[in-house]
Amino acid sequence: MSILVINAGSTSLKFGLFDAEVRDALMSGSIDWAGGNRRLAKLTIRRCHNQETPSAVDVSDDRAAASCAIRLLSEEHDIRTVGHRVVHGGTEFQNATRIDEKVKEAIARLAKLAPLHNPPALESIEAAEAALPGVPQVAVFDTAFFAQLPARAHVFALPYEWYEQWGVRRFGFHGISNAYCASRAAELLGRNVSELRLVTCHLGGGCSATAVRGGVPVATTMGMTPLAGLMMGTRSGSLDPGILIHLQRRHGLTVDDLDEVLHYQSGLLGVSGVSPDLAAIEAAAGKGNARAQLAFDLFADSVRSAIGALTVTMGGVDALVFTDRVGEGSPALRAAACDGLQCLRLRLDAGRNAACRPDADVAEPDSPARILVIHTLEELMIARETRRVCGRL
């Protein structure tokens, strides 16, 4: 049984093909439009452990991106089942599940809470239905990892009736990545995950930080939606809610106006005016662009503050993990985020950090707590869950 995995994100679509044993990917790749231009999206294909083959592809929308990935993989392999990353499963889905019309309806209904993510997932599901009719599909939910988040971590300081009657609560996201990184960190450290206190910083188009104790999340920065928490590529992250009330009352912005700005025009893009992509912002800052430098500094500060808060929540940290495109690919961001964390027993080694390729430990040799850069393998985790679900069919 060959398993196709489609991971539709806010600025990229990642994909992989796995055999029935679900070890290494037979093929994998990504279609990335982090710079904002879908007509020149970067297509990368990897075959087993061979060198990457990059090219450009024109994908007008998420369905086109998914169709492109399916076409590339089905040319060489017989696809028997498809697994999808779905960001928001609400309280309805605490485990991976086979996709049917009711599941699709629920994913669509929850799209209002994850407008950058659930719609692309639905587009990918429908693209797979069209290209691979009759092939079973499985939804693997990011929120499932946080299903047992304690009440003190998921209840907001709002009227309790909103929680009871309307389901206003914190969910948590990037759960698939967190689950993989917790397991991989334990492997790298040669310890049992049940012994570890980890802070995982998943930094890509969307960004979050999570405290994981004994393999279980105890606190996270995102909220009821993936809009809260850290500053992100185009999303604001957490801010003073009074700002939104002020903008409505004094400047006439509507709810739809605010929704558009907070999701698509804020974050790194909004502050820098350059790009939502941190690599472009670093380049602009290096040429003296003051707004780009400010955006970089604000982003680094938000990550550092979250690390500090989550570490204190657990009473200490054994390892700090950086993952995803920015976490894995920006030594400058890692250095800036770790500046001042010596008080938490986290000491970054400048040389190791500058030269590292995941998976690596970039802490100083005598640092009491370790700093790990891990290449997240969400597709592998999705393939394993897909196999588990399909094994019951």
C-alpha cells in the first residue's frame, strides 16, 4: 500500500509518498510561494536520498498546487490511500479519521477559525478525489495533539458561559510537528521523552511555541485560531484587543476589514513592507532597510518572550527546539531569539549555530540545557496515522 501525504499550509504545500512500512519517503517535495508569487512558486522534488531538484511552477490556487503534486507522484507510483494535514478539528476530532462528506462539512465549518489553512486542506481533498476516485482519504488534525491540554491552559479569562455554550477556548496548532519533534528530540538526547521538558518553536509561514512535558503539551502560544501568539509572516499574532475596538469605533473598520488585515497584511509583511518571508527581510535589513530590521527585531523578541514564558510554566527546560522553514533555516533568527536566555541555562554556540544543518545540537558543549535544530517530518507522522486508520478499514 503506497500512501500519499499532502500537507497544505498557508505559504506552501508539502507532499510525500510512503510505502506500507512508512519509514523513509519514496518521494517527497514542496511547492513554496512564501514570497507571495504563485506564478513563480518554487517546486522541489526529492527522490529517496537523492539531491533536490528545484524548478518553478505556476499554481494559481491551492487546488492547482495539490493537483500538481498528485500528478507528479502518480506518474511513478500506484497511490492506494491519501493522508491530509488538517489544521483545525475543533473539539469534534481528537484522532485521525477517514474522510467522508460529514468530515468535509465539519472541516468547512471550522474554516472560519482557520481561514488560511482549512480551505487549502479542503481544496487538496477535492483535488485528490478528482484525480484518484475511490481512493480512501484520511484527515490528520493538528489540534488533536492538544486535545488533553489542561483547563488552566485552554480556558480564557472571559465569561465562563462563552466557554460552556459557544466553545470559546484555546486549541493549539502545529500539533503534528510538535509530536514529531518531541520524539526526535528524545532520540537526539538519548533520553526517554517522558523525562523531558521541551519548548518547541515551530517557525514558518505560521509560527507557534509550545511547552511539552513528558511528551504531552501543557501550554502553547496559539489560541482558538492560528492567529494568536507569535508574530508571523502575514499574521499579527497576539495584540491588545482594545486596538480592534478603537479601529472599529474611530476609523470605521468593519469586522471583515480587520479579518483581512490581521490575517493577510500584518506580521513581518505589515511591519517591513518588504515581504512575509524572513529571508527577504534579513536581506533588506542587511542593506540598511530600517523597517525590515524592525520587523526582524520584533519577531525575534516575540519568540524569545514565548520561550521564557513557556520555560517558567514548566519550571525549567531540558531542550529548546527550532523547526520548520525559519526555525531550521535562519541562524540569525536563532541567535537573536536565544540572546539573553543564558538565565534559563540555554547557551547558544555561535559557530555551531552558523554552520548547522538539521538535525543538530547548537548549544555550547557545557550548556546545561540543549538547543536543537530539527527538520520536522510532519508528512511522516501523517503517513503513520493514515496507515493506522486504514488498517481498520
